[in-house]
Amino acid sequence: MSDVGTGGILPIDKPRGPTSHDVVQTARRALHERRIGHTGTLDPFASGLMLLCVGRATRIAEFLTGLDKSYEAVARLGVRTDTLDRDGEVVGEEVGWRALDAGRIEQALADMIGESMQVPPQFSAKKVEGVRMHRRARRGEHVELEPRPITVHSLDLVELHPPLVRFRLRCSSGTYVRAIARDVGEVLGVGAHLTELRRTAVGAFGVEQALHPDRLLDPEEVRGAWIEPLGALAHLPRVDVDEEAASALGQGRWVPVGGLSTASAVVAAFDERLVAVGEVSDGSFHPRKVFVQ
């Protein structure tokens, strides 16, 4: 593992209970590093993979936040809550779920697959006029939220024990799984809310390689989970440069590169280290963020 201050990505398996901010604070204390952020919030009742950007790697967070997410979740049919999850107040109950068979439920899940417009939950971290929605909702405010485009790549029924439905999905960044449960419940005419949520992957990174927060004080455990910035950006196009070009990029100068004519987000590497992230235009690499001294 590189020195923490030089930057890297640390995958964490967040347990149920703490907020995402709590996890970041725990990591800051354990690693003695203030510059730590993450690439996607998990609700307190949810568990699973968080990618912590440590040290100088906070500068690559923007290239990780848009990665697809994978989840395993449980929806409870027949009960609506104001937060769309188990922590909210019950706002409606139906018994019609007793008449539903597996075929109808599977079809309702299948109907969610593809591109659609999703209305965000009233209780969420989304900001409206600078104030997070969950703060507005707790004050009793109701804001008409604009639907936003999402993509559900896959959504599969894993287990059915009515009224509980366990499902697995992969979706675009920004998709609210609570809203998926809500919409499935509405399609079935009985309502629903989320009782369990676990993020299992972010892009190509799986929760099985993540570190539990209580292991952050173990240097060997941290070293084993650590991901160098270049590896974290493996989903982006890459160009390898020589030492002279790396030096020029380090000074913010553009350099000619082969293999790409135009690309908006490209990594430049030298000696298996991240040199810069930038764009390629007319066969030249223009650095936007430089990572060499």
C-alpha cells in the first residue's frame, strides 16, 4: 500500500446502523487523514460497499460516482411508509398481497427493467434549493420532485416469502432502490417499502473485497484492501506515456499520444502509476488533474 497521504481507494463494508458520514469519520480517525470522501451514500439501515477516496484520491471521486451499482434488497408488500423504508412511519396498509402469485410479482419486477423516469423519495439526501430533502420532509414540507432518468440493467427475484420479496438488481448511479420497491408495490396495487438493502458492487468492485470499519486500525488489513488510483480508474481509457511526457504532464502541458483521437476522460500512466486524468483531442492529451509531483 502506498502512503495514505499519496492517495488511494479503500473499499469499506458498511454495517447497518451508522450513517455514511459516520463511516468516513471513523476512517479519518483510524488513518489519521482528514482528506477522505466517498462516492455514494448508503442509508443508515443499509449495508454494503462504500468506496472511500483517501488523501489525494479524493480528486478522482468524480470519475467513480457515476459507476453502476448492484444491490440485494427485500421489499415488504402491503405496507407503505413515508420514507419508503422500514425506518419510516406507516402511511397505508393493504391485504391484497395475499392474492398475488409469483408470476405477477416477477412480472412487476421485470417491468422495472430498462430506462425510465424515477421520482426521488421525499426523504433523501437530494438537495432542493440547498436543503437536503430529508430535512424538508421532517419539517413537514412536501416538494414536488421532478422525475429523473434512471436505468435498471437487471432485476431478478431471488426469494419469495409473501409478503417479503427478496430481489437483486444492477442499476445506474442515482437510482433509489427504495423508489424501486415503492413502484413495484404500486404496480401490484398493494404498496410496498424496503426492509433490507445491501450494496454488493460499485462498477467492477465487489463487497467481498471490502474491509469492515472495525478493521481500519489493522495496517495489514488496510493494505490488503487498498486500491491504487490507477487501478480504481481501470474503467476509463488509458494511455501510457514515457518519462519525458509524464514530466510535461506534471507541469500541466499537453502531450501527443497515439491510439486515441478524441475522448473526454482518459488516464495517463507511467511506470504503472497514475500521472494525470484529462481529455484527448486531435491526438493530444490535455491534463485536467495531475497526480505527479
